Amino acid sequence: MKTLEQPPKESNKLKKEIDPRGRKEEIKKYNFEEFERLEKSTISLVEQLKEKIDRGEYDMLISDDSSGRLHTLILRKVINERNRKMHPELPQNETEVKTRFIAGGTDIDDRYSKISEFFQKLRPEVKKKALLVTEYMNTGRSIRYLAELIEHSGIDFDIATDRAEDTPEGYKRKFPNTLGSKVVYVGMVGREFPLYKKPWLTGVEKKLFSSEAHPRAYRDNLDAPIQGSQEDVNKAREDVGILADKVLREVWGD
């Protein structure tokens, strides 16, 4: 049986405070302190992606592994808001970026064929470019595998990670045949992963050494002890919106 960290304490009840820059609108505070720890790296990452987002380059987000799910949802809200801002004449369904979730990770060998099949089926849905989103890159091995599979399917894509052990240039030198031609965005270089192994926040969990291409709902995973509650998952989704709104204010002044 896997050992998981204890569910986090709520950093604050849903309160409001005045924007410190003196604006009159009120902003909500996070339910969980993990999202406070994500602010700096997420803002940095989106600042790097800003021009491509405003050009509408991405029409698909691919979330790598369970802990990357909330990072992907934050980026989805940011991109959707900017798409609506840039193209107010379009109906909402035409400004929403598509999102798909897969079970990546270091044991990807066990589901290599299933993920490959999934990307082949996904190819017709990507009209422009996909963004592969992960929480953390260490050696880069699992991202290299995914990059091989996505590229083999014919999907054009960039890579975005919240944290990494190395710089984008370092990963390109390490895997020149796979990542050398790809754009890799890193929010921050450093070893910290606030959402890793916290399925009571992400709502999903990957079964280790499984052949399944996608993570399963945390409460459907009978191999893991159930901690936290559905309320925690719901509050984490609130925090996704709070952080995305803060990113929009910081990066675009929205």
C-alpha cells in the first residue's frame, strides 16, 4: 500500500482582500497553501507563453501525469480567458482550448503502446499546436518518451513545466534527437513540486505500473488509502480559478 502525505490544511477560508496595488476590486484567498507556492512559477511560465497565447497558437493542452492536472487546468482558464478577450466576436465554444489528460511518469514503458494509440487518435483534433504540460522535469526521461510518441503521431507541440532540475537548454543537450527542436518552457529551476502525490487535491491518481493510458479518479483507486474528501477537490478547483485570475492580472493587467 502506498504511503501518501497527509491532506494539507486549508491556508485560509475563502476570504477577500484588496488588491495590494491599490485597485478597488476584491480578490479571493486560496483554500490551500500549495497554490500560494505555485504563484511565482506559474506567473513566470505564463509570461514566457504570453505572446503565443495571444496569437492563439495553442488549441490543445495535453496534461502529463496526475500531479500536472491542476497546472493544466490553470493554463486552460488563462488561455480561454485570453482567447475570449482577443476574439470577442466568436462564440465561446470556438475560443476554448481542448484538454486531454494522460498517465505519464517514469514508468511510462508499461503503457507505451496505449499512449501511442491515444496520440494517433488525437491527431485530427489538433489543428494548430499542442502544449504538453507537466509539473516537474527531473532527468527528462519521461518527457522524452512522450515527446517521441507525440512527434510520431504528427502533432506539433511545445513543452511547459512548472519546475525543472535543469534549464531548457540543458534538456535539449541531453536529448538532442527528441527535444532539440522543441520549445521547452520552465517556470522555475528548482526541486519543489507542491501537488505531487496529493490526489485529494488533483482528484485523480495513476496506478503504478499500469497499462492504462489515463489516470483514474482518486476515489475509484482501490489500491490507495482514501484521504481528504470530495470537498477538498472542489476547493482545489476554486483555487485553480483564483490563481488563474491572479496570473491574468499580473501578466496582462486583466
